[in-house]
Amino acid sequence: MQSQSEPGRCNALLLSFVWLFAIGFGVWLFTAGRRYREEYAQATQDWHVGGVRMVELTLVKNDRRNLACASDQTIAGLHCGYRGALMPADSASADDPHVLQPYNTTQNELLLGAGLWTSPGLKEPLPEKRFTAVCNFHIEGVMKSASTRFDVNGSFMPLGKTVAAGAFTDCVLPQ
């Protein structure tokens, strides 16, 4: 009779252990997810569609002609200078305020922006060496699949991630 009670007791202990493990794992998963969401919300504060964020871009004088992106996606009238098949769009000029180009901020955040080179603050003679420009970035959406190039003779490379896309206004060179 003892042999019959031992399997039942073993099953009850095993079941209790499994439930204790599942509850512990659920609590850990909930707290880890909450902590991640709080950290992510702080890191991406103001980075939402419809938001305006002040950004400081790192640039060189030749970026006007060197930078380009390729995508078939259009966001709020903004588009890349090249289509997904790497063919030039109707308007591929950086002087068109609707053509997106890839830029890096001084915080190394990649974004696609339009209208930088049409800003009155960048019409003056630009520095010969690397410089920064401070702009208001109006976030219109996100590009989910695009390719970028950072040299006019370079090849387009897929982004591999989603990036914010929008328009620049009120750009100035810090003194």
C-alpha cells in the first residue's frame, strides 16, 4: 500500500513545484517587462508621430549631394530621392523640401529628414570641416524598409531597422 501512496505524493510535489515555478516566472516576466517599458519610454520620449523634437545633426558640406535614401514609401508627401528599385524618383534633389535624406544626430540616432538644405540658416557659406546644425524635427512617420547611402559613389545599404522620417524647420548653425 505504501507503493501506491508514494506516486500520488510525488505527483503532488511535482505539481506544486511546477506551479511555484510558473508563478515565479510570471512575476519575473511582468517586472522585467515593466522595467523595460519604463526605460524605453524615457529613451524615446518625444519620438512619436506628430511630435516635434529638437535635434543636433552632424554634417559635412558635401552631405547635400552625398546623402540619399531609396524606398517606395511616401510619408505625408515626403519621399526618398530613389525608389525601391534604386531608380531616381521624379524629384531627387536635396533642394526639394520633400526629399528625405539620412542623417545622424550627435547622439548617433539615425533619421530620415527633408528640408534641411532649404533652411535659411544653412544658406550661408558652410564650414569646410565637420559641423553641426540644430533643427526642429517634425516626425511625420516611420520608414520600415529603406536603403541609405552616405557617399554619391557608394552603394545603397538596407537599414535593417525602422527609423523616424520627417521634416526639418528652423535650422541654424550653433555659434
